[in-house]
Amino acid sequence: MLVKRKHAPRRPKAVRTPTPGDELSLTSARRYEAFGRVMAALATEADFIESCRDLTWWRGADHSWHIEWRDGPYASEVAALLAEQVRDPGHDGPLVTQAGPGHPGSAVLDVMGVRFELRAIDPMGRARVRARPDFWRLAEALDTTRRTNTRHPWEELLGG
């Protein structure tokens, strides 16, 4: 048996305009754009991603971003990397400025007007990371042109 239901006519959805404290505001969009640019710059650096353990990030109460990692490069090295990598062809000046003094363990940056706090826990520095004989390093594992007397990293991994 076919039953027809009566529906009330739908009300048109109201167009929502962003309010200053709303997540849809332009300042909130700028925060997420800055975060996306920073994470994209970090993702292009294989040495950074491979050497860090426990890479975490969160949004602070003051709408800043906090990025923290264990091992890997110094925070001041990551700050310098971001200052060089985060660029916009349509913008004249730099998008990244140092908001405070950088230390091996922490650095504070201003990216597109958004505060970023970088914190390295037990950092080793980029030079020490690159010199570390670790067969887990992807760049080293993929280098098949290198001919040495030692076994290749994948041979170490697979026991061959």
C-alpha cells in the first residue's frame, strides 16, 4: 500500500554571516592558511619529517599554533627553514618573521600575523641527524646509485 506523506514547505536556509568570534571569520581563515603553509613547508623537508619523533601540533588558547617534536633538528633551525620556505609570489615582504629570540629548544615565529611556537624536545640538530648512521633514513634507503663496501640500508632492514 502506497502512503503519501505531507511535508510542510521548507523554509529557505538563512545565509550565515561570520561574526568576529566565529570560526568562519577571516582572521580564523588566515590562521588556518598560515598553519597550512607551515605544514606544507615542513612536509617538503624529508630530513625534518624522518628525523622527528612524536610530531604534534595544537591550537593555543590565544589562537596561536604550537608545534612540538622529539629528537630531530633544533627549533632555531626549523625557524630558519620556515623563514626561507614560506613565500608568496604576490607578497612583497617576508611572510615569516621572528617574534622572539630563537634557542635550540624553542623559537617563536610570526607567520602571516599568526604566532607559532616551535618546541624541540631533546633535539640533535640537522648536522648530527644527517651524520647519524641509521638505516631508517628514507633518503639514504632510496639512493641506489651509491656504491659502497657496506651493506645498503634495505639489506640491513631485510637481513639480506
